Amino acid sequence: KSITCESLEIVEPAKGRTAVSLYHTNKGNGAINVYNTKIPVRDRYQPPAISLRANDDNSGSLAILNKHGKIISALISTGVVTAE
């Protein structure tokens, strides 16, 4: 009913490129990267199209990146809450 592992990679069948990667960051928080497998890869590093990360107990980020790995849009929670 459940799988326990340190990371999980889902690959597209034709060329074996990573489509989705679930892993923990060096701080032990969860992260998910989604890749566009249609973009030709020049080397082994392929930037994700979408990256979702938990930064700590109270913050996280969702980023959309272009094919060069530059963030084109991001939603970031700093964990700071103000009372009105």
C-alpha cells in the first residue's frame, strides 16, 4: 500500500528521460520536479519545467522555468503571517 524510498524517478519510456522526480532536499524537505521530455537535452543536466519545494515547516515555493533553467514565474511562501 505504500512505497518508502529516498527518491523516485519516473522516466518516459522511449528514451528514458526523467519526466518526474520526487526527492528530499539537503535540508530534508520534500521536492518535486516535472520535466519537459520534448526539449532536446544537450548534456545530462536537464532543468525542470516546474519545481515544487518545501523550504521549511512554514514556507515553500512553486517555480516555472524555461528550457534554459531560468525562472519565468514563481509563487513563494515565506512563512511570515501578519495579524490584522
